[in-house]
Amino acid sequence: MFLYKIRNKIRKAIIENFQYYWNFLKSQSIKSKKKSVFIDVRDITLNRYLYNFIKFFQLNEYTVYLPKDKKMFCILSKNKGEFRFGSWILEEKIKFGKPKVSNLVITRTQLSNDYFVLTKGLNQFHVPMSEYPAFYFYGVEIPIMDMNNRRKNSVFMSGNMDATYYNEISKSRFFEILSRRDIAEFIMKQPYYLDVDSLDDLNNYINADIDFKVILIDTKEKFRIPFSDLKTTLIHFNFYLALPGILIPQSHNLIEAMSVGCIPVIHNNYAALLTPVLKHMENAIVYCNLKELDAQLLGLFDLDEHIIDSMQQNVYEYYQNYLSPKSIVNKIEHNDFSKIYIQAEGKSLEFLNGNFS
């Protein structure tokens, strides 16, 4: 048994060393772009939002350099759970080691997962929530917004609503917000809720004259829209119900909806976490409780078209100015931030728990 363990350790070390040096040598043959950025990610949790952060620079014509660090590489090589998004980094055209000349250097001390830290006066940047990584990884383009195309004056939302997970946030001492499941169960009891059982049913509704409904698709119980088709579905709706995530209010589906001009219907404490804050009747429909949500939903069905068009334009401009990969990279290019905070969900909550202890 002892010899077996030793052999396994030696075998693992040989494989890790081979993968490390092979990927390092392979990265050196990557043709450099005009701009380069060195990002020291060694103290950052390797999850989906780190992948997005790195990808944003690539999308803006940067060659990304990561530290030549074997331990970091071994973590990147994992591909289960959230680690699979870290492994996607290795599938991108990145280089290891510091470039001779860098347009940007983001140091180890600049980056932090302490996303909810409450500090004032620092020149800091909280990287906003972004879309699901597959949209960036597979290059799914945002459909062109045509303000002349009339959308359904309905509210849409698609996502997992499993009570096993999506009741957790209501138990949190950090966020005073209703859970995704609580809101969904309330909506499903209202007369404006429309139960949709299949993708065909959804497409039939989009193409029919019927309107003024709230559609919630529980992807665990019903069906899942292929992510490559999601935005072309979203663009048929005026409004999107922005339900919170499992542990934190922010969820990637809000960003995906705003990228195509869907007006978010959102809890005030969720709206306040965006920078700038989303404002009622300017770029969002904001509510404080279920009674107010019900009133807002009934009211938005009667909103004047010109008001809706103006709000949609505001939402789209908000996305372009504050949430798009280009806007995020642009802020980092033009500001010497002392801290750049990257969302890491559970890890970020660990910091928050320490701050409150």
C-alpha cells in the first residue's frame, strides 16, 4: 500500500510537470497583440468571474499574461464544479510569465475577493456582475436592438428555482432581500402568471397576440433555453424579473437581460448593489416587498409605449457604459485603482462574515 501511494504521487508529479511545461512552452508561440496585460491572480479564487475578468481583456485586444507559477497552474487544470471555469482560462490564448513590456500590470495586492468590503475614500473598483461565462467563451453575440420592433409587454425570467438552494439568501444576515423561491411562489399564484411547459409553448406565446403576462421558467422542473438562443428570446420581452442568486443578490441573468435592453423588475436592495444604482422608472422597476411587486407588475402593463422605449434605451446605455466588457476594461485602463474587487460568491461572503464578526 505504501509503495502504491508513492508510485501514485510520483506519477501525479510527472503528469503535472509535463502539463505545466508543455502549456508554458505552447503559450510562448502565441502571437502577441498590440496591447498586453499582466494579471497576478495567485490570491484570487479561480471561479467563473475570474475567467470573465481575464476574458474581458482578450475581447478588448489584449494579450493576457499570468504568473509562471506551478501551483496556480495545477489549480487551473482542475475541471470540476466552479474549477471548470478556471480550466477554461487554459483554453484561451494566454501567456505565462511577465512580458518585457506591459500596457497594464494588475498586481497581486491590487486584486481581492473581499467584494462587499465597506471602505470609503479608496480609489477602488468593484468589477460588476457579468454574464454566464459560456456567452463569452463561445462568443455568443448580443442581438442588435431595433427600437422599432415591438416587444411583448410582458415580464420574463428563466432560471433554476430549486427551493433546496434558492431559499438560502433569505436566511442570510447580510442581505435583506426575498429569496428567488419566495418571489417565484408568490408570482405563480397571481392571475397574470402564465405557466409555460416547453420551448414550443414559449415560442407560440411570443408569436401570438396574447400579452400582459409574467412568465417564469424553472429550468430544473420545466425546460432550459439553449444559452445560444437565450438572448434572441429575451429581446422579445420588455421586462425581466431580476431574481436573486443562491447566496448573494447578484445573478448573471440580470446582466444578460440588460444587454438586450430588457427593463429589470428588481428589489430595491438588489438595485442598490449596482454602481450606479438602478433607479425606478428610469432604468428599472423597483419594489420593496411582495405587495409592492404586485402593484408594480399590474402598473407596468399599462405603461405608455414612449416611457417603455425611453427606459429600454436607458437600460441598454447603462449596460454599454457600466456592464459591458469594453466599459470594464476602459475603467481599469484609465484609473490607477489601488484595489480591484472580483466577485467570488461564497469566498466573498467569507470575507464579509469576517468583517461582521
